[in-house]
Amino acid sequence: MKKELITKLHGDFENCAQTKEGIEYWYARELQELLGYTEWRNFTLVIDKAKIACKNAGHPVEDHFVDVNKMVDVGSGAQREVPDIALTRYPHAW
């Protein structure tokens, strides 16, 4: 992978970061798009693997993968609630 592409992806990743009460986190649905996954169901498989890695590293999964809901536009000005996951870096916790 070219250095320019890595630099761009890193910048895009950092620009997606959110902060709440001093905790940095990312919404999984935003990372899904950033990483090129077109379907949520496929990206949740990646998240499931990340949860296993988190647990195997000795970190509490519930501290780094928090189920949330958010509103998304569905057309004609309407919105609906969809499930999402707030993801943190190690070793931070909620």
C-alpha cells in the first residue's frame, strides 16, 4: 500500500472520531463506509472478530463496544432509528 494512501486513510479515520466525556470513540457505521463495506451485516462479522480479539487481549468487551442507536435519513425528510456500535481504542473505557 502506498504511503499516500495510508496517510489519507489514517486522516479519514481520525476525522471520524467523536469525543464524549473525554472518551474518544467511532461509530461503526461510519467506519463501515470508510473501510469500504457496503452492507452492515458483513461489517458486523468484522466487529465480532474484533470483540474476540479484545477479549483475548484481556480487555472488557463491554468497555470498547457499546451498542447505541442513531437516527438516519430514509428519504423525503423522514428518519428512522438504526442500531450502531460506539467503538473505543484500548485501553480506554466508557
